[in-house]
Amino acid sequence: MIELSVCHKYRDFEAIKYIYLQKKHTEMKRLTLILAAMLISLAPMQSRNSLTVHNTRIPVIVDRPFNLLSEIRIDAAQGSELEFIDLSIKGIDPEAVRNIKVMYTGTMSAMHSRTSSFIMKEKARDVAGGQTVWCDPSFATESGMAGRFTEGETFRIACHKELYPGKNHFYISMEINGRKIKDLSREFLLEIKGIGIDGTIMKPGTDFKEDGWGDHHLGVNVRQSGDDGVHSYRIPGLATSSKGTLLAIYDIRYNSSFDLQADIDIGLSRSTDGGHSWEKMRVVMDMGEWAGLPQAQNGIGDPAILVDRNTGEIFIVALWTAGIGNDRAWLNVGQGMSPYETGQLMMSSSKDDGRTWSEPRNITSMVKDPDWFITLQGPGKGITMEDGTLVFAFQHVDAQRVPWAGMIYSRDHGRTWETHKICPAMETTEAQVVEIEPGTLMLNMRNNLRTGRRVFTTSDMGRSWQKHESDCMLTEPVCMASLIKVKGEENITGEDLLLFSNPATDKGRFNMTIKASLDGGRTWLENDSILLDEESGWGYSCLSMIDRETVGILYESSTGHMTFQAVKLTDFIRTLRIKDNL
């Protein structure tokens, strides 16, 4: 009985062992199948192509062979091919489009700000003066070009470009015939409808995501590096004459992009058709070889322009420096009053709508204190007040070498000029002035302390100043900016507007933006703004109204030295409803 019991127990143990081993085998088999399935599912993912698209916000320059509208990055598997790109374009006459191309830039991003390459960035900012590398055809190869297309309909650009395993960068380029553009301010829309890779059409929103903007804005390069053999054009000013002529002024920096002291003159370009075309450049201020010194020792720069709204006379004021070698004038001019000691404030004027200009006259003795070091204008533009007073923003470095902003003004149509107490905001320089209400001036200033734009007002022509509630509200990267007042009866909205432009960032000079304030500068709503250029440039700008509907901006862009764009007020002032009869 004992042996039988043992045998029963042995048989039970073997049965349990068998069941256990069978179960374990089944689980292992199941696990193996799961792992195999996972590996099978992962295999195509590892070899699958992926792509991203960035729709740029960069001015599309008319008559320029290459413009970047969309950047495409393809993360390619071995043996992949970009077969085609399907596009749709709305808002522009196909007859105005000379060509649409797909450009290949290799394994480096086309947009220079998206690479860490120092050489690429420096070439874009200095040597080419803001004319980005990706607009230089020597840095890209053509991978496809579109034929004729119909507005709003999908068309295809065949590419058949073998892809390098890894990251491949392309961009969509468009060349615009400026003579075929009727409305420079009209935006257009480019949409990528599909991208064909290895026999598969990849669709936006499903197979790839897009960022940025699909809408694009046209621009005109008034001046760019190499024009008339000049290295660089800098420091824009823009005004609209009493006859509606656009007057663009700037530094002509012949040999480099450096500030004074250098061989620099003041240039002017005129447009009588709202900025579509510009006349040949005029040199309007040139100090020659004064005191036996060469041109490079008699530079004149940093101009500001003003139109007397009562007489029609146009004034330009600029800083002339004599001597000081090639040292920077801002740091090296001295105290005193004579050209042998310190910088001089020079003024020229035109009475024939900017066609001809007077010889520069010296107004330094009218506005400078002998104890101050350098004294100069805005730059940018000045204004005519309601009572006819002419006003320029102003800056100086005091006896303790601290910079301050203020203003100079004339009550006799520019014959004599004076100043009062400087604005009590220390470490402020390049400023703009507007009359926010009759008799009250607002001074908007560059802030070297990096806490945002300084804003003060005065109701007694600078005898006393008050800090404005928007002081330090507007973001800036320590850069010149533009500010203009547009009366309600002079614009389509019917509301008094303040318009402001600058690189809207606190570091670097990118994101050139126009903003509007509907309450005298107390608030600047994000909704009432428009981004014109997301890429880096030198960042100076100047605004002027073209007509009741359109504001013009001349600025140092990522694609040119003096880029002009026209923008409809209704394209970015969104908190107002336009009156039915307008």
C-alpha cells in the first residue's frame, strides 16, 4: 500500500510537470510570435521616409531670380527618390510668375538661421549684407521647375532627385516679374498639396506636418549689395512728400558695412508709383575731401528725413565727422563745437519734391552744448506738428559719456533750430517722435539697458517730460525702430493709429514686425500686428503711409539692404471692423 501510494504520487508529479512544460512552451511560442510581429511592424518604420515643411515668412523680392517660400526636409532611407511636388498658388496672376523651382541645398538647411555654421551666417549678414546664402544659386542646384499653371489649381513639379540617406534639404523658389504686379501690397498663398517619394504621395496633415505661414508678401529691393559698386546700404529713412512721392534715404557705405568713420555719403531714391519702381539713386549729401582729408575721413551718415506739410519743403539731417582715422565716431569724437573737435549736424533741403538738393548747411551751433560729445539725429524721420512746428528726434552723449535722447525743433520752417531739456531716460539713443494729440509729443527710444523701449511724453516742447504708461512695454533687441501717427481722417479705419516697426524680439535682429495701437500707444495687441521677415538682418526700419489704405516700410531685411514692402492696414489691424462705406 505504501508502494502504491508512492507510485500514485509519482504519476501525479509527472502529470503536473508535463502540464507545466506544455504551458511554458505555449507561452514562449506566444511570446516569440508577439516579438516577431513587433519586429515586422518596426522594420518598415525604420526604413520609412519622413519629411517636414516650414512655410517661410520672408519678403518675396520681385525680379529676383531666387526667393525662398517653403523649406522641405526629407529624412530619407537608403535608395530613396524625390519624384515630384504638387503645389497650388492663389492670389497672384500666373502671368506675373516667371518660374517656380525646387532647389536642393544638400544636407544643410537652406535657411541660414537654422544652422550653426558661423561662415554661413557671416556671409549672409556682412559680406552679402543680409542677402541670405540660400538666395545665392551657387549654394543650391535646381531639382525641378514648373511649367504653366492656373491660379488655384494643383500643378506638379517633376524632380526625380536621388536622396542621400539621412537629411536632405530643398526649398521652393519663385521669380516674380515686377512689371506684371498691379498691387504690391496683395498677399498670395502657396500650398503644398503632396510630395511624391518612392512611389508614395505624402499628404499634408496626414503624412507630414507644416509650420509657419502659407501666405507670402511681395517686396522690392530698393538697394542691395553691389548696386553701383557699393558694398553696403544702411540706416533707412522713408517719407511721403506732399505730392505723394515716396522718398527713401540711406547711408551709402562704399567700402564696408562699418559705421562712421568711413567713406559714407547720403543717398536718396524716389518712387512716384507707390514703391513699385524706384528712380536711379541720387547722392544728396557728400562732404568731399574737407580740410585736405580723403573721403574716408569725411563721412556723413545716419540720416533722418522730414516733410514740411505746410510748405512742401523736404529736409534731411545727418551726422558729419572729420578726421579720427577709422575709429568709430560714436566713441571717439570729442567735446567742443568745431569740425576739428566733434561731429557736426548737417542739413540739406529740397523744394522740388526731392529732385534736387541744397548744399549741406551746419546747424550744430544751434542745438549742441559744448560739453557734449557726439550729437546727432534720430535717425529715421521727423514730423510736422499741428501748429506747423518741425521736429526731429535727437540724441547726444553728455560730459560723463552717458547717452540721452531728446528732440530738436523749428518754428520757422527749418531756418533755425533749437532744443530744450533732454528726456530724463538715461542710456537711450536712436528715437522717433510723434504728436499723439495736439501739442503733446511722444518720444519712443532705443534702450541700451535692455528693458524694452523707453517711452516719454512732453506737452511743453521738452521743458518737462512724463514717463508714459507704455514705458518698457515694447520688446526690442537694442535696435532702432520706427513710429508714426496716422490720423483717423487719413486712413481707411477712421481711427487714430500709432504704427510701430522693429525686430520684435529681445535678442538678435529678426522677426521684423509692424504693430498698431488703437489707443495712443497705451496697448499694443498681438492681434494687431504682422510679421514681415522672420530671418535675421541689420534690423533698422522706417514707416510712411502710401495712401489711406496702405503703409509702406523700408527696412534692412534678410534678403536685401534696403527692402520696401507695402502692407494693407486691414491685413493686420484685426480688432477694428472697417466701416461699410470704405
